[in-house]
Amino acid sequence: MSIDRRLPRRVAVCLFLVLAIAVGGCKPDANQVPELQGGGPVDARPEVEGFALVGAGRGRHDGEIAIELQFSQPLAASQPFDELLVVKNPAGAVVEGSWVLDADTTTLRFPYVEASRDYRVLLRAGLAAADGTTLGKDETRTVTPARWNRRSVSRRRAACCRRARRAAFRWCR
């Protein structure tokens, strides 16, 4: 009777030891690094030659959401950006405001927009780089500045929300 009780226990212990040794032997060396597949990183963006718009998207200016345009070359700072770049809201009306040129002179920001709305930006052919080259043709881009979330709400709008309609808006909770 005692032999019958010990046999399943011994078999279980032996099986456990065999599995522990098998699994422990399969573990790779801690200092082993997998080999990289051939080649380096690939940049999928098209190669830009001369003066052109490289990217149009969302950004921030003084803590507010903004439309951000990036160019391949520095822009001439003395040109009237508000006439050369026109922002239209979803209804097609021109949005009042002014463009801000970053210190690197390759990035323009337009912070007078609301989140989660599609804006159309018309870039006129006369927009010039610092060396005098221009875009050459009018170009239109559609940009959505940001999605609504707690961090994208302006301080003024958040204060209004807290006072008047706190329970009505999920981003104020």
C-alpha cells in the first residue's frame, strides 16, 4: 500500500525534473542579440528637391493647438504670410488669424483653430524661400489640428466648461 502511494509521487517528481531541465536548456543566452535583417532604416517620404511643402499637420503654439506647415527650406520672413496662406473652416469661410514663423524659419503655425475640424489651407504660388525661390503653383492641403481630449482644450474653454456645463462634456470630467 505504501509503494502504491509513493510511485505516482516519484513519477510526478521525475517528470517535473525532466521538464525543468528541458525548458532550462532551451533558454537563449542572455547576451545573445538577434541579427538584423539586411539594410538600414528606410525613409518612405518622397525626396523633396528645391523649395516645397514637406508636411502639413497639427502642432502647438503657446499651449494652444495649431495648424503646422513645414517647408524644405527657410522662408523669407518679410513676406505677408496672411495673404499667401489662406485657412478655411469646414463651412468654407476664411478663418481670421495670423501665421507665426518659428525661429528655425522652416515651420509656420496658425493657432486660431479648433480641434477635430478639418481645415483647408491654400498655399499661394508666390510663397517664397529665403533664397527667392517660390512654390510656383497654388496648392491646397486639408489638415485636422487635433482630436478633442482633456489636454487639447484651451484654458479659456476649460474654465467656461467648468463653470457652465461641467456634466455635459466628457472632456471636462
